[in-house]
Amino acid sequence: GAGVSQSPSNKVTEKGKDVELRCDPISGHTALYWYRQRLGQGLEFLIYFQGNSAPDKSGLPSDRFSAERTGESVSTLTIQRTQQEDSAVYLCASSPHRGPYNEQFFGPGTRLTVL
Amino acid sequence: AQTVTQSQPEMSVQEAETVTLSCTYDTSESDYYLFWYKQPPSRQMILVIRQEAYKQQNATENRFSVNFQKAAKSFSLKISDSQLGDAAMYFCAPGGGADGLTFGKGTHLIIQP
């Protein structure tokens, strides 16, 4: 079956613009995760959803970042008034269930470049 | 809260040889799992192997195996018979609770033909 998909694959934007990054999880996966990966770094956890609920938003880097999810389907990560330090690859993952034992299936990521 | 240390930014191995990637971690969770993920240049994160912390037996998946030392909080990955397709970034990640995984900074594995 289809894996996790993300769009766009690459996004170049000007400082101060808003961007929306989309994630389509594997069908039936209830848990969805967003990560940020800066150049040469590991993945930084941003937020997770159980269904369409995000219990803890403290991982979001600033109030310019927000995320939502429609049911157990697509999720959107929005970055308002982008800054150059927002440049990174944004990865989305989904998992059949919430919990530490479940494999997370990752999408190919969106590479965001803020000029 | 969890922290992860991968002390080898880069490792190089000859094709068909064996290489071990190190990882140490700290966690306040009592029930947790440990994962190794591989990230080739395509950016796609791929699960390599998973270890359940309450199990003493080390996990094995074909050419990949782990050496899990719970008391030392060490979780190294051994790749036997290295192949060119193994070249990638490797990330160690403890997982506990419902939050996302905590990743180390990764080890860049180079396979010399």
C-alpha cells in the first residue's frame, strides 16, 4: 500500500511569508508526528497527533508554528512569518497506534528554504 | 525526557566487513523501546531494528544486530557483511511514552568498495 506522502517536496520562500506543509499518513494510522531536521543534525520532535488531537504543543519552536489534522487523515504544519532559521527538512511520520513500541513510518520530507 | 549521544560522526568500512555504531542514551521512562533508523540520501527514514528494553536478548534482523546493555544505557548497532546499499546516516532513537522519538545526531556510514 501507499506510504506516508508529503508535499511539496521542496519549498523556497521569502523571509516573512507564510508556508503550509502537508502530510498524508498511511491509511488507518491513528498517530501522526512532525519532526524538523536541520542540516547535518538529527531529527527534532515538534508535535504529535492522536486522531485529530494534539495533547502537547510544547515542542513547537515558536508561536509562529501551528499544526492541525483532519480526523485521522491529512495534517498541515503551518509556519507564519518565516525566518531564515526555519530552513530545514520537515519530516512527518505515522504509526498504527500511539505508544513507544510502534514503528514510525516516515515520509520523504519537505525541504524548506527561507531566503 | 530522553537524551541520546552518538559519538561517531562518521564511520568508514570496507565492503563485506563488519562495523559497529555506538549509541548511549538516558531516559526517565521505565518502559521504553530503542530504535535504529537509517536515512539514505533520499531522506527517507527507514527502520533498521528495534529493541524492547525489558528483553535481555539482543535483537537481530538479518545482517543487523544490536548489543543492548541496559545498565550502561548503551545500544550499539552491528552491521555484518557490509554492502554498498548500507551507506547512509544512522540514527539511534529511544522511544518512551506517547511523544515522538528522541534522535541522536547520527553517524554517517561510508562503505568502501
